[in-house]
Amino acid sequence: MNVLGKLLIFLFLSFSSFAYNWFPVQSYCQLTGGVGASCQVCNYQGYRPIFCVMNINGRSSYGAYFNGNQSGIVYPGQCMNGFVRAYNPYRDPLVSANAFTQCRF
């Protein structure tokens, strides 16, 4: 194998092992009167933009589950919001919500 071939293999392995792994980020959710919930994740940890994927889960008083998804780039000092809403909040209000968020650089 020549030097060029070894160099290409080295470059391929170094790019594939670069730090693009997903890491969990804490999300905060707030119920709004049983009608819905707003969840938020912020990028206050670093000085680089991060790409985040947020999965929001809500549960109503009768046990129905509601799911929402949000993804996007979160710049330093900025936040991303995701929402989930109940179908009929007057008869079956939303009673809990949480979000699972993973990000990468």
C-alpha cells in the first residue's frame, strides 16, 4: 500500500471518529392550564451552535398520551421550544409533560 492510500485511510478513520456523538441536555417543561405544555432547551454550555432533537411526551387526566417532536440548530445563548397540546382540554386536560432532548456539535 502506498503512502497516499495510507493517508486516505487515516483521514477516513479520523473523520468517522470525530466527536459528533449525541449527548443528553436537560429540558424544562411547563403546563399551561391543562391546554398544553411548552418545553424548552437552551445552549448556555458552550460557544458553538448545537443541533438538537427534542421528543415531548404529555399525558392527560384519562391517560391519553400526546407526542411532539422538535429539532433544529440552537445557537449559543439561545433556546429552542417544543409544544404538545391536549385534544379536548376541557374534558381531558393535560396533567403532565416531559421532554427528552439529545444534541450534538
